[in-house]
Amino acid sequence: MFISDESIRIVHLVAKYQSITTAAEQLNKVPSAISYTVKKLEESIGVALFIRKGRNIELTPSGVYFIQHSKTILSDLDALKRNTTLIHDGVEQDFVIAANNIVPQSALVKFINTFELAFPSTRLTLNIEVYNGCWDALYNKRADLVLGAPHNVPSSEGIISESLGVLEWDFVVSPQHPLATLMKPLTNTELRQYPAICIRDTAVNFSHQQAWLLEGQKPLFVPDFTMAIALIQQNTGIGYIPHHLASPLLNEGTLVKKPMQEHKHATQLFMAVRSEGMGKVCKWCLDYLSESAIKNEICGK
């Protein structure tokens, strides 16, 4: 049994206007053609969809069911046609981005909003990675684009990358922490006494790194900066926080920034994609992310 999408649409139109004649007028067809299509569809499925009442017709219970459930079929057919055309035109149907956990959420939200307007039919997935997990996701094909990957590109072969700038860090403690009252730059010996709040590297096939951890210092691993900040504020440990996250808390006085003899350098951030098989979505992302204002937002400036 074959049911065309055209016949389904005609049935929907007849049901909407409760009139063969009006449906025919909407489609610039003669009423007999519409009536024939409805009759052939009813014969095909073996049930009556309409009850004829003079010039007007009404849906039978079976017809009501048909209308309700065929809406999804029409929607799926439209999506199938649209996505097939997009793939033919080089627009990716799915696109996965791996973003460094230190990239400001506001920059990611703005990017996703703009992306959705540009490619409403592409299914976007954004995954958050930590440290070398960013590069791992790209090189092991768990992501099509990596945003905010740190330090240096591991290997340039088959990779297109661009520097986004640097992201600054602040070493912070609670105002009640013993280190808060020390006026001189802190030494590693002083720092090593307290647990370092760390977020575990998400790399699978790359070596794990830490944003900051001294040799012999106890690490305390947490899932994200929200928990890291809360633990630092409650004197559970100490650590580095991206400046864009630390700044409002320093202004509130709920965190204290401390100088160190060996301060952590700013982190160089990159965006990168695999050069092979880039579609229109990937190329658009590279163009969008290359704008200087967007780069600054990604780097928390």
C-alpha cells in the first residue's frame, strides 16, 4: 500500500475546510480531482475518512486519527527532503564542538544562538572538555571543532588551527584562609601545605595535565569551577580560577587574590578543526570565531 504525501496533504486540506470545493480552490484543481484522491486513499487503507453531508463533509473517528498521526509523517517527510538537500549542498547534518571548560559560558551561549540562526537544520552538540581533553576530542574524532584548546597544537598534520588569544588566571583563597593575611609573595613550600582544588583532565588518549598542582601537594578533584569556587570560599583548598570567573568574587570580597613567587602563566587558547572534509557549517564557524571581538569574549576579556 503506497500513500503519497500529496494525498495526505489533500486530506488535511479537505478536513480543514470541511469542503471538497474549497480545498480544490485552494489547490487550483477541479473538485472531481480532489474527490477522486480522497476516495482512492480511503480505498487504499480500507476505511472511510469522511462522512458526506451535502456539500460539507466531516471526519469519521478513523479520519480524526488519520489527521492527528499523519501530521508527524508530513513533518518527517519535509525534514527528510530539507536535510537531503542540505547534505547535497555541503551543509553538515550534525556538528560536534568540544569547548574548553575555561571558556566563558556567555561566549558559548552567544555562539550557539548565532549558530542556530545560521543553520537551523543542523543538529549541534556542545561538549565541555578539560585541558588535553580538548585536543583528544579533535584528534580522536569525537568533535568536529575544538574551541579554546590550550597551549600548543600537538601536531599540525591534517589540522587547521588559529590562536584565539590568552586567558588570564588568578590564584585565590578564602578571606579566612591562613594564606590570606600573608603580605609577601607565596612560596611553593607555603602553598604545598594545603589541598589544590583541581578539575580532572578529560583526555582519553592524551596525557593528563593539571591547571596547577605542586609536586607533593594533595589534589582534590571536582567536576567544575562552580564547585571549585565554593570549596575555595569555604577554606577546603586553594587554587587558580580563570580571571573572568574570579573578578566579580574578588570585587565582592568573597575571594582574595594572592601573589606568588612562581605565578601561573596565561593560557594560550586555540580553535582547530580537521582539514579533511570541511563543510559549510565548519567553514562558517571558523569565520565567525576569527572575528577579533569574538576571540576576546572567548578569552574572557
